[in-house]
Amino acid sequence: DQLTSAQPVSGGMGMALLQKMGWRPGEGLGKNKEGTLEPLQLEVKLDKRGLVSDQDVGQKPGKIPKLVVPTTKSLE
């Protein structure tokens, strides 16, 4: 709630650097000024259970696959 209701930044070192490089408020970033104008929406995680993808939920951990790297010559 605090993240969505906060006022946009209207100054500071970052904005001064962007304006020095030619950026103006209301423009997108990048060569063609097509960058996103809206800030990213974050999902704040407050528990201590770790990060899990939606695919991993409900699955039991299995064996870790062994990584085999082919070599081109013997190291002997």
C-alpha cells in the first residue's frame, strides 16, 4: 500500500543526471524514447519461506541431476 500511494520523485541526483543527458519529464528512456513511463509494480514478500516459482508449488524435491561436461582432450 505504501509503495503504490507514494508520491513520484521530483528531483535528486538521478533526475539531474538524466536531464543533463537530454531527458525530459514525461519522455521514455532509451534511444528512441520508447521506455516505460509507469514505475514497475512490485510484489512485496514478507514471509521467510524463500522464493518459489508457481510450477514448484506442491512438488517434492527430487534428485539433483548430475552435470556431465564433455572434454576435448585428456588432462593427464
